[in-house]
Amino acid sequence: MFSKTQAALAALIALQLAACGGGDSSSQPEAGTPSIPAAPLEPATPVGPANPDNPDKPSEPDSQPLVTYLDQTFAGLSELPQGWTKPVANKGTVEVRDGSLFIDGRAHATQMTAVSLPESLQKLSNYRIDVDFTIEAATDPKRWASVMYRTSGTPTMEPYYQMAMRQEATSANGTEFAFRNAGAWNVISTKPFTEKIDPAKTYRATVIVHGNRVRQYLNGELLHDVEMDERYASGGVGLQAAGALMRVESIKVTEQRDALPVVKLFDPQDTGTKAAVAPTLVQVMSSQTTLEKSGASNALFGLDSSLMLRGAGGESIGSLLDYVSQAKVLAIPVLRIENEATVTALSRFVEKYGYTDITLLSSNVELLAQARKAMPLVRAAVDFSGSNLTDSAADVLKVVAQTNRAKAKIAVLPAAMSTQSAVAHMQRLLITPWAAVAPTAATPEQVAEVLLTGVNGVVTSHSQAYAKVLQKLPANTLLRKPLIIGHRGTPSLKDENTLESALEAAAVGADVIENDIYMTRDKHLVIMHDGTVDRTTDGTGPIEEMTLAQVKQLKTDSGYAVPTLEEYFDAFKNKKQVHFVEIKSSKPEIVSLLKDLVDKKKVHDQLVVISFDFNQLANMAKTMPEVSTGALNSLAVKAGKVESGLRSILGVTQTNSSTYNPSYSGGISSELVEAAKHRGLTFWPWTLRKQNDFYSLYSYGTHGLTTDDAHWAKSFPIQAVAAQGSTAVNIQTPVALPLTLTTQVGATLNATSNQMVVLDGTAQYNLQPDGSILFTAPGTATVLPGYRHAMSQDHHYTVFAKPVKLTVQ
């Protein structure tokens, strides 16, 4: 059924996984002794291309040793080495003393102090840099030191790339891949390190650059694997600091002869629908299944411990290696696993061949959690399809808890649970629901009923039937409503992060209320965005140095009190709104306080935790593993680079078992969101303050929109209902059906359909420009009546009611 393994694949891919290996921080190498299998620390004999006769065996090594361009220590020196220069714009000092190089950038927090290495390096394109360093002091824990590369010969060294390390390296942007040109920064990738930079330790920063690819490591841990602009193909090397004192023990620059390996993500087929972020289709496989033109973007197989693929009836349908090695993989593999032996065999396969663009499925939560630990970049889905769960709130919470405990985001639901209300509740709690439908659920009417539940995916034996209906839907059809998130309440209307602002957000229709929390000196959780109360209240000083009584004396501009999180929980208890609680504090004990409060108030079904501090997300995973989390970040995805963008996003979400919560200006495109949906990824951009941007992201189905202006969507129709039963209509008379619309705030409106989709029937018809139907011959028809809503002159979307049967006379 599948093609044979492609030659040279194994040797190339093995390098990727060796460098990308995950695991707990305890497994990281000791400082100063990095281990980077993809590129040895000492110049070594390079390995040539794979042997085409045996892809598991590399060819004979090249006999030429790698060139060392520079190998510099500072013992015995009192001045900079020959050829090293200091930019005239330096704010601080650069000096050699006591056997080390000191770059003291504490003179200014944002204007840099740098040193440029010999000019001869500027001619180079492909090289590796190893710097042994530490940050001895900083004016602020967020200040940084960096390794600069591909620098120009200008006085400012711009343009250039850099690997920056903050003293507080555990924060979400603790390390960065950034580009600077014309005095402006473009931070393209951020990621936390496993520990803060300790002045008493020496760390090794490694940059490997080849062609338009770069990898950045700290102590052997791969942090950034990204693409660069092809226009800046060569350049020199430098070091710099801003607001920090960087001590450098040594720096080495060596030739990088081999291109950096990359694992290409699968490019699956799609349904061809114009609907916005329509459900991904997951085809249940058998020996008779043909994927081509089925519309399925995922293929569900059983997998045994010999890594043979199994069909729905247990029949063998080839090996996993043969499937993923095809020249064109039409559907991402979803692999049902049943035991530890399969996990062990699969983890060896992933380590050897580097295939991580797969999803594992099981009803065994512990087995999935074990698989995720062994293969951090592989996704997981929990299978509830065989359960007797219903769409009750209690059962929804069980699904959320178990899915999060499995380190998964996808939940495969039984039919009884695949209702619009249960699906929407799960989505508000950051779970990605896929509906497992019965093998017989394949008529156009049944298909439409499933799609209108708003699920993110459909697991079916008849994906072609679902694709056929999806292809009929007009552009910007919303089968799932984007969620409206009130950022700090409604700060455009009432003072931010006050209870009054939060209640106003709910009144204008927000599905979610976002807030920010710190802990007071006497261990209470209070709502405040900044670390100090200066900006938003009549007081001054750090909020975490205050008692609750002191905080309660503060007033905002409008005279409102600073609320506690407990007051928020009480105000919204038993309402539909979910709390996005952003942990601002870096103190780990805040997570235990949050757990105690959530347990006391029993608001587990209204809680999501988000943070820029990935350490706090790790604390959540240990203390409250049943709660969904979102990874806030400022990652910039390069326009048009869907594949590289997906790799970066998967790195963030898989590391944290979280959703993707980026700055909305970070390069989100409809193409990227559409590609990501097949991996169960959801997007929650912040903070939308321009109405046109809000309309744009809403119209192409972004999962959740964080905004200061939740009232922008209050009049949006989000649901359409048409009278059910058979309706008689006449030929040669335009047919439009009456609808009842429900808006974001719950108001009802009477309207007439202005979109119509014919699902099935015998009557001949023509669609009219106004969205009505003109039947030209008698018969029957099953139709979807819809309402197209214009948000502005340039942005619109359509919602559909359930199917209606027509008898044409």
C-alpha cells in the first residue's frame, strides 16, 4: 500500500532529534559541559551524506578537519586581543582583567555596550560559535547579555542577529533569537531556560549558523531553531550587554560545513472548504481505505509494538516507516496506542528518524502522559469515544481534567457528548474537541448536524461525505464562534482589573474575563497588572510588599477598589464566563495559593491559567495538572513561512502542554491557523485594540480574541435557528426562510436567511444573488439556511441554522 523508505532519510533526521531531546530539567548537563550531538563541541571529523544503499549507515567521513577560525581565552592578557574593537557608541566599558573579558553594560538598560571580534570573520557565512560566560550582575533581572553574529562592518555592527540571555533566563523571553537593523529590534523567537543565570556558574552559549538556518543552544539545550533572511548571508561576530555585566571566559569560532538538519512537517490534503477554520477530518483507516481526494487531513491507525499499522478491524496495513516515508503523505498519522511496549518502540523510532508530526491516541491517560514525557514534541489525544459520558457540566469537567493530565489538548468525544453546549464549554476551557461519529453518520443531513456542533475535528469512516458538505459552505462560514476575551475587563469603558470593569465585560457579552494576579505580603491573591500600584491607583509601591488591608485602602481613577481574586470568583460563580487568570508573580508559592482558593470556591469549571512565566506553567502542571494553561508569548512568525512558524509554535505549545497565546502582531495568518488546526492547535492572540484587526481575526475563525473593547462584538449574531419540519415551497418563486438570531449578549432578533446551501434532494434549483433559492422543478430538498453578517464594509461572516427539509411544489 505504501512506498518504500526513502534513501538518506534516517541519517539526516537522526541529527534533529538528538539535538532536540526533551525531558526534565534534572536531565540537563551541568553548566560548562554542554552536549550537542548534532555538532560536537570540539572540531570533529564531519560525517558525509548517508549511504544510499543503506540509509541507516552513514558514508565514510570526510578526511578534511574542520577549520578553527578563532580560539580565544584571556589568561595573561590585560588588553583586548589583536583585531578586537569597541564600537564608539558604547555606553559602558569593555576590559580584560583577571583572566576574563568583562562587558559592562550597566550604564544603560537598553543602549548596548559591545565588542566586535576580528574583521576577518565578517567574510564568513557558515560557522559555529561557543562562548563560555556568565552574567555577574544586572540592573534588573530582565537585562541581558548576548552573542552577535552575521554582523556588518558598520560602526553600529547593524544589521545583525543575536542570541540574548536574560539574567532571569527562566522567564518566557529568558532567551531570544532577534534581529536588529536601523536601530530597531525584531524579536523572532523566545524561550525560557531551565534556570536563572547564576553569577557563580559558567554557561556555554552555542550558535550554529549555516545558510538561512540557525540553532541557538544554552548548555547544550536547543532553544531556538529558526530561519533567517537570505539577504544577510554572511557577517562577523560580536558580544554585547545591556543593563548587565557579562563575564566571558573563552570564545571559539569554527567552521560549520554541514547544513543544519530539519524535519519537514507533513503537508496534508484539505477539504477545499472556504469555511473559516473548519473541523479537521480524521479518517478511520482500513485496508480498503483510499485517502486521496477524501478530504481527510488526519488518518487514524492502530499501532502495535512492532510499529505495524492496523486498520479498524485489526488488519495489518503496512509499517509506520513506510507510511511516513512516502513522497507525499496525504494525512497526518493519528496512532492509537495500547501499551508501554508500543510507546518504547515508538520513542526509539522517533529518536532515530525524527518524525514528530504525529498524534497519539489512547483512553489510557497515564500511558499518554508517559508517551509525552518520552517524546515531548509528539502530540496526544485522549479517547473518550467508548465512554458513557454525557454533555453535563460535570462530565465536561472530567474530560478537561483527564485531557490535561495526559499532557494533551485534544479530546475525542462520544456522540452523546458532541453537543453544541458541551463543545463550547470545553473550548472555553482550552480543550480541542474532536467528535467520534458512528460509521452510519454519513448522510448530508447527519453530516451538517455534526459540523454545526462547532467541534474542531471529526473522526469518521466517511471523511469524503464530510468534505462534500464542507465544500458547499461559503467563505467565512463560522461553524464555531470565536470567543471574546475581556482584557482586564473592559478598560476602554471602566478602570482595568476592577470588578466593575469585569462585570461590564460580561454585560457586553465577553465569554472570558482576563485578569492578572499577584500575592500580598500576607498571602492573598489580588488583581493587579503591574508590579507596583503606581499607574492604576492613588498609591505607590510594589504590590507584593503590601498587606491585603493596605491594598484595600487603594482607589483607582474612578474610585473603584482593587479586588481580590476571591471576589472575582464569587461574582461570576455559576455564570457562563471563564476566568483567564494570568500569573504575574514569579513567586512559586502563588500557585499553591491559587489551588487552595479554587478548591475552596469550587470554580474548576471556570478556570484557565495563563502566563509569560513558563516556570509558573510548569508549577501549574505539578500542582494543578487538571487545569488548562496558555503560553503567553511575543513570538514573531515570519509572513508566508507557515512551516517554520508551525515548528516554532509547536515548540512552545508542546513544551508547556498549552495553547498558543501570542501577541496579535506576531504574524498570525489565516494560512497558519488553517495548517495548525490539523494538529489540534488553537490560537488566542492579545491584545486587539484596532477594530479592523478585530474584525479580520474574527472573520477567519481565530479561536479567541483578547481585547480592551469586548463591546465591539455585542451585537454579532452567533446562532441561527429555523423552524424545523417539512416546509412546502413553490417553483419559480425565490425561497428565503425566516430565522431567529441570537447575538453575543443573548438578545434575539428576527431575520430572513440571506445564504442558502442545498445539501441534498431531487428538486432542480438556482442560487440567487441575494442568497435565496429559485427552484425550477418540483421535488424535495434539504437545505441549510444561513445569515451573512457584515461587521464592516470589508469583513463579514455567515452562521447557519440546522438543516430544513423542503417540499417543492
